[in-house]
Amino acid sequence: MGDRPRDVLGIGVGVPGSIDPKNQIALAYAHINGWKNIPLGERLTKKFKVDVFLENNIRSMALAEMWFGQARGLENFVCLGIRTGIGAGIIVRGRVLHGKNNLAGEVGDWLCPVAPIEPNMNGLQNNWSCAGLQSLEEIASVPAILKAVNEACAGLGGKKGVLTFDDVSRAATHGDDVVVQIVQNVAKTLGWVVCQIDAVFNPQKVILAGPLVALGDALLKPLRQAVERFSSELQQEPPVVVNSELGEFNGALGAAALALHEWKPKR
């Protein structure tokens, strides 16, 4: 207690992209040059002489929610992490779902309808065509939102490529028409994605994590409205959707939660 040093029992590491959790290898991540087949677990184990647990960062963020955040007390939920890339940390019966090739939750390449999506006399389906599909990351990632906002501002006579995500968040909070419309369109697509996730996993809760949480109700309110609408069309109960409350330290808490979740005392 106090200033008394404590032994390090284990280290959790959350990394982006695909991983091999058995061999503790970071396999690949498209957004970092040279990030391929890196034996992080082996290197850290040699250096620190303790157990090392390697996981995809979105899955570790899901564990942070289970230990410290919105999913405390839940056994089945999905954490949808949106940053440069987009992924889903899926927890089933209190355990992380990896899938056959450790690719469970890699939803960033899902082809999604591009908003605005508005119902017509025949329902939603007639508004969706292959010509209107893009990958989720092209629509709803942080770089995609910045690109859309900066291009819209440039089209209105502003300078292109100068706004940061903090600028976008402030503009959305203050009700800027252009930014609000773009965020609402993103929310519609994310609402569609959440309903697909719900149809497959039927989680107790879907938790949004990452920088988009800073948009607050500017994103969450229209997203929930889209979920309600799509769920009604699909004749299913709408899932519960909330923002993470762990803030900018979600990734670090995820690494800590991973170590807590996986470490076991040696016999």
C-alpha cells in the first residue's frame, strides 16, 4: 500500500488490426506501414519476464467496458469502436469472440448504404442499391467524417483540409448546419449497422467507443432514431445503444482490463 512497490503480474497490450492471440503476434494493420507479423508478446515477455496478453484494441476496449464501464454486470454485448478504422468487440457469455481466424468483429469493410436514407411508399428497400454502397470506414470513420466536412466547407467557399475532429465536435455541439447534416447522415448508416449487429448477436447493449463519443447527442440521438426506424421495419425490438463513458483513456483501460481478464495465478 502507499508507496510500497508491487510486482508486475501481467501485461495487457491492445493493438490495432488482426492478431494471433495464441502466438501473441500482431499480424497486420492497413493504416500503419510495416505493421506485419510483429512478435510483440515474445518481445515483451523477454523484457519484463511476466505473462503478456495481446489482443485487438477494440476487443480490449470491450473488456474495459465490461470491467469499468457501460457493460458492468453484462455477459453479452458489443463495443463498436470507431477511430481511423472501425471494429466491433463482441462479448458472448463473458468471453471475447475471436472467430475461426481471429477476424470476428472486423466490420470496417462491411458494405453499407450511404445516407441520406429516407423511407418511401414501399419502405426502405427501394432506396438501397449496389451503386449506393460504400465500406463502413469510408462513411463513418474519423478520417471519412473529416473528409466530408472539409469538402463541404470547401464547397461553400471555405478552406479545404483545415478542420480537426475537435473543430467538428464543437461545430456539431453548436448546431452548425453543414456539420450537423453530415453527422446525421453518418448516424443513419451507423443505425443500420447496429441493427445488423443486433440481428446476428442480439446483445444486451451496443456501446459506442472512440472519438465519435465526443459528438454526444449530435450523433447518439439521430443514431437511436435510425435504430428505432430500422428495427420497426425489421419488426424487431430495437437494441440499447449508449456512448462509452471511459473517455480518452479507454484504450489504456482496455489493456489493463485484458490483463485482469486473462491473468491466472501460477500453481
